[in-house]
Amino acid sequence: MSTYHILFRKNTQRNVSDEKTETQLSIMAARAYTRMNATGFSLLDTKFSKTGDVGSYAFEASFVLKFSGVGEADHHVKLIATDMETAGSTYSWQFDKFFKDEGSEKTMGAPTAVVHAALDDSEVSLGDAAPYFSNLYERNAQISVVLSAVEAAKSSKFNHRFHSVLFGQPGCGKTAITQGIANMVGDSSVLRFDGSSCTKAGLENFFLDSEDDISGPKIMIFEEIEKADPDIHKTLLSILDSRGEIRKTTGDDGQRQVDVKVLCLATVNNIALFEKAQAGSLASRFTHKVFCPKPSRKCLESILEREVEANGGSKEWIAPTLDYTIGVEGSHDPRRAIAVCMSGRNRLLNGSYQKALRSINPPR
């Protein structure tokens, strides 16, 4: 039996009553209850604390879970945390980390093993592929898994197609990873689709009627696949299964069929929505489910350092930028950090830009 601690946090400019906070945490736990129950977990305790003063409050929440099931628990803990974060995002709660306490539920001491600690870039080598991902930090582990799927497909002439989905908050590097893969294999080997704009007819016609050269194995990059129309998901099921085919029946032409050998690399912001698609059958097509956590402060520092050097800026802007975006807004999105840093510039040093941002972005 193992005990797991799942930690969340949020920052806000105004206080929140203990009663409201407890209600928010209850909603988060309820959102993940079904998965907890199905995978052998039970909720032992919920704790929260708050620090700070008017204008800058920090809240931390800890969920203590007991695992009494059989098999590997770590993967399910990540999914439980994702479920909770989906519910808590309404109140600005963000997943921080989880750890496993090997003691009993009566011994809630310091963690004996950090389960999901980010790997240093030096711990996972990308070999000859490294130059294609030089713009990414703290993502070598995720990249290496996706690369392994690409290599397995190529070496088996696409008979082994281990479809991979990258999931996590916006700005965590999912699209950058797929772009690196596209650059590596070349645009002629890539088919691109977007869940928010693709239609069932468009997808079918692309494969059945396209004048472009789509013969031979391809890598399909499908952005935000969970946002696609449910009818597209139905079509994808036959494309992504072992048969790899697409069929369409019309009154004029009868049934048309095309064999489709694609390796799908998908990105997902809302993993809970994705796992519900087609009663879970779409998610089951993806052998690799690759979690991309929010960038750490160290990662964001590296990104901003690269940005200011490329644009003749000052490294002095970086610390106040992150103090504001992380500490006040609770955002780890690199795009937001770059916008604040490169817009605020020297005004960040005296705090005048941060005051301007607060005036136009009141606390929610």
C-alpha cells in the first residue's frame, strides 16, 4: 500500500474565504472521484494553506490518496491530477507536483521518492535529432518517446504505428515538439490537421480525392484533436487502428476505400475531454500518452534569456517579469512571459509596468 500526495497552488490578488476554498477543493476531488475509484485509490485527507497579504495571495492545497489497487499507480495519479486541474482551472488552481510516500497513511512525512521530477536535459540524449529541438528546454524525455515512435514506424515500413498524444496546458511545448518532428522528417512526409477547423468531409476528401501526393507512409500531426467534431473522431478510429483505412459510401460512387498508413502525433489541451471521445475508444488508439508539465521558472528564465539576447534586451528584465507572471498572474505560459518581458522592458525595473498590468487585469 502506498500513499500519494497531489499538490496544487494558485496565486491571486484578493483573499478567498476558507469556506469557498474548501468548496473549490471538494469540487476538484469530486471531478476525479470516478477515476480514483476505478483505479484503486481513495481520498484520505485534503489540506490547504494561504500566505501573503492584500494584493498578492498564494494558496496551496494537498490531496492525500491511498492506493490499494493492483499494478502500476503512477500513471493513474497523473491522470487524477489532470482531472482535478480541469475542474480547478475555473478557480485558477494549477497542478504543482505529486510524490509518493512509502509509509502508511498514518505517516505523512517527507517524500521518499519524487515520482514525476523533471529530467535534466543531460539525462536523456536526443543524439543526431538534438538540433531540431534546440529551442526547447526540459522536454528531452517527452521528445525521446515521440522520436521512438517515429523510428519504430520508419524501421517497420509503418507496420508498427504507435500513435502518440502530447497533453498539457497551452504553452507547455506540445506544438513545438511536433514542429521539431516535422522539420526533422521534412514537410513532404507530414500531413497537418487542426481539430478546431477540420471537418469530416474535409478529412475524407483529403484522403480520397486529394490531388497532392499522399501515397506512402506519412506522419499525421493533429493539433487539439479533442476539439474536433465527433464525426471526425469516428473517421479517425478506422484510420488509426491496425487496418489503417478510410471508407466512404455515396449514392453515386458506392463504397470507396483507401489504405492509409499514418503515424498520428496529436496534441491535447483537455485530456479529460479527449478520453471521453467515442467512449474512450479514440484515446485507446494512442499507445503513448506523453504528459508535458508547465515550464519551470528555470525553463522560463532560459527562454527569456534567449529572447532578450536575440532582441538586444537586458537580462535584468527577466526576474521582475517572472515575479509578476508567475507570482501574481500564476501563469507559466512562455508566450505570456515573453509578451510581458519584451513589452515592459526597463519599466519592469521600477515596477511601473506591473502596476499598469494590474490596473487593466483586475483579479477574477
